[in-house]
Amino acid sequence: MRNEPSPGMSDLTACPQCDLLLQMGQEARDGRQALVCPRCGSGLYRSNRGSLENMLALACAGMILLVVANAFPVLGLDINGQRTDTTVLGAVDKLWLARMQPVAVLVLLTTILAPLLQLAAVIWLVLPLRLGRRPPAFARVFRVLQLVRPWAMTEVLILGMLVAMVKLAHFADLLPGIGIWSFGALMLLLTALTAMTEPRELWRNWEAAGK
Ligand SMILES: [Zn+2]
């Protein structure tokens, strides 16, 4: 990615589906229009989904949910009156001690570290842009965001928990904790945030902030 695209170059865009090279209109550059490829009809760009305020609000809400999701138990078990419950970090610890280190690392990475990095990167990029300033190390943090996004897999945790709950339902009374509800909400929120993150829009704001 170049830091200072020449004025002519930033007007051109390639259709992600059929590679047709298109000239962007002024409306699209100002972020007022949805663009559709004239050859294959696929959506090129929708400016309204990349609103900085919405991204910032989602990222901050996500941070709060992530803290709540990890502070409270995800699942409680009641076996003949004996009650145990665990948080995700507690489960990671138990997996590690049970000599399942690769699984422990994967759970830690996909359910805690990757979502944390994604949310932190969005706040790092968007907060200064919202205030009209260029964030430090914009390109590098942007690449980190693209890198960690596929690793944030809270939906896999939710699916795994549901399967485990169905299987365990015969042996124990299950008590879903605050943690699992928070992870569920975080899953929806991260999906919305990913759909809303429009690289073109962020770079457009970055260019505008430098003027
Ligand atoms: Zn096309």
C-alpha cells in the first residue's frame, strides 16, 4: 500500500469479482453513494457501512463484553449437588495442565487474544481519525487488523459449548453463566464490526486527516 497515491490513481477501482477497472465518481469519493459493477453487478462499495462513530461504538462495547465474558463463568455443572463452574481462562488452564497445550493455546488465541487485538486495533485506528488526526503506525496496525480478524472465532466457542451442553445434559444439571451470554453477544458484535470495516473508507479518512 502506498502512502500517498497520486490523484489519478485513487479514482480507479477494480471490481473484486470480475476485475473490471472502473473510474470512481465524485459522489463515491465523498462517501455518499453505493457502487455496483456495470459488468457483473456485484457490489463494489457502500460508504454508509463504514461510519467511524458506529465502528467506535461497537469496538468499545466489544471491549466491555470481552471483559465481562472472561470475568464470569461460561458454564456451571451440578452433579448430584456438587456444583462446579468455570471461566474460559480457567478452562485454558485446565487444558494446559491436562497436557493439551496446543488446544489450550488455540482456545486462548481464538476466543480471547484475537478478539482483543481486533477491538484494540479498531479503536487505535478509528478514534484518532474521528478526531481528525492520523493514528501513529496506521498502515502497520491496519495490517495487524487484517491478520487477526480471521482468528477471532468466538462462534466456534459458542458452537462447541452448545455441543458439550447437549452431550452433558444427561449426566448433569447445566447452568449457563453470564460468560456464555456475553460471548454470544460478542460474537454478533464482532461479526457486525467486521462487516462494517471498509478499508477504502478508513484510507479515505486517513487521507482527509492529513490535509
Ligand atoms: Zn464486476
